[in-house]
Amino acid sequence: MPAATGPGTAKRMVRGAVLIALVYVPVGAVLLFVRFQTFAAPQAFAASLPDRGPEWYSGGLAIAGITLWGVAALAALAGGMSAFGVAALRPPRRFLFEAAVVSVMLGADDAFQLHDPRTLGIPTAAMLAVEAAIVIVVVVTNRDLLLRRDVGLLVVALGFGALWIVAKGGPGVPMRTALESGAKFATAAGWSVYIMRLAWRTGRSAAAYRAEQPATAAAVPTAA
């Protein structure tokens, strides 16, 4: 049985940490910059910030998040479609199509505020529970695939998603606007990068498989 630890494991951990940093350092910079701007805006319109500042902060991150959910959905669809006809790639193909549905669902929640009872008449807690249950089912049923690579990035993204749910639905949460908007934006950033990387690897594997097929077929002798 191969050792569970060693130089290869250490290198994977370092690469994983670097990947997480590459995703979340820019996310943190955006959150800090936008939050800073709500307090350090020019004096000319500073008077409007006490009431409108949090809305502007939340709205700006929502727009960025919607874009990231859309990118994730398109990448997942492209990666899943590229794997059609390749039996060995059935697991990533299935997950990518499911991930596209999840991305559209969460993007629609951002765009239309589906968790707001005024939108669909559904209590916030119930809508958040449904969304969380769908994500959990998708992750658990595809765990064998998801545990292979970029696990840290996915775990961090899902952790921010859990934080968003707590901040959104929990009573008495301090700095609710900053916390929930930032956490959901961080979720979208990590999720979209994870999906894009998996879709890229799936597409490359599918292309390599198809490139081998003509050569394999040509090598098989035909009956005289």
C-alpha cells in the first residue's frame, strides 16, 4: 500500500495552498477595498452613505457574484458536453452538469433574491435550507470525484457558503451586510475557479481520448 504521506503529498498541499491563496487573496482585496470605500468616500456624497453605503456594497458584490455564477455554469456545461461519448469521463460529466444546475440556482438567487420572502413568498430559512440541501446532495453523491484534486479550494468555497447561510438566516449577526455579501461573493469565486479547473481538465482528457482513437483503429489489422 502506498504511503499516505511523503514528498508528493507535501507538494500537493503546497500547490493547493497556493491555489487557494491565488483565489482568495484577490477576493479579500476586493472586499477590503469596497468596504473601505463605503467609509472613505469623497465628502461630496458622503452624506448619502449612512443609508445607501451598505446597499451599494452589497449590490456591487452581488453583480460580481452573478457574473461568477454565470461563468461557472457556462464552464460546467462546456466541460460536461466535451465528455460525451467517453465512458471513462462519465463521473466528471455528471458532476459538471449538476454543477451547472447549482450555479444557475445560486446565480438566480443572487439576481432575483429568491431567498427574500417578498420574491416567492417562501420563508428565507426554507429557501436557504432547500439550496443547502441541493448542494450537499450534489457534493456527497460525487465525493469520490471531488476528493481527487483541489479539495482545499472546494472546502473553502463551501465553508464560505455555510457562513453566508448563517449570516443570512441567523438572528443577531453583527455586521450582517458585510458578512453575508462578502461570504457569498467568496463562495462564488471559489466555486467558479474549482468548476473551471475541473471543466478544463475534463475537456483535455476528452480531447486526448479522441485523438488516440484514430491511431488505435488504424493499428487494428483488417481481415483480407
